[in-house]
Amino acid sequence: MFRQLPKFLLVGALAFAVDVAVMAVLIYLLALGETREMLIFCRVIAWCAAIAVAYLVNARFTFAVVPGSARFAAYLLIQGFGGLINLGSYTLLILGPGESWPLLSLMIGSAVATLCNYLLVRKYVFQRQS
């Protein structure tokens, strides 16, 4: 059941790097993080970029399957669920009391959703046809 988990985590690290890089560019280079609402907008854009990278690399590298539109649709649905967990955690931390820490909040939200995403995509997206 967890044979592919190390590769999945490696791809997750790559996707996380994309996520952080896009978010950092939007917030710190393009100065789009002036309000808490814009921080959340930047997070959504960064998450979308990370999802696209993760799907393509997981299909080929982790699960050794051919990417396709039906698989991508199922992947998006599951990642959307994981994204609710991820973005929900992030939003709660950003809108909570005290100072906002966008990158730390990003890390926590991403970690919370990882195991759920692995179990679901392994079972419903990348399971090989017999």
C-alpha cells in the first residue's frame, strides 16, 4: 500500500517548492501580499501551479501511468478535496489572531493534506487497469 509513498513524497516536495516559489514571487517580488485577502489569492494561484506539476510528475514517475484527461479530472477532484483541507488550514491561520505568517501557514496546510491526497489518488486515479 505504501510502496510508492517515497516517490509520492519526493514529488510532493517538488510541488511544494513550486508552490512556495510562486507564492514568494507573487507576495515579495510582485508585492501582491499587501492585504490578507491578497495573501489568500496568492496562495490559490501558487496551489494551482503546484497541482499541475504534481499531476504530471506523479503520473509518470510515481505511478508509471500515462497521463490522460479522465485521470486528470479525477486527480483535480481529489486534489480539490485536499485543497479544501490545505487552503482551509492556511486561511484559518492567516485570519486567526496575531501576526500572519504566510509561508509557515503554507507548510502546515500542505502537511495536513498530504496523507489524505496520497491515499485517495493511489486508489482512484493512478490504479492501473488489469
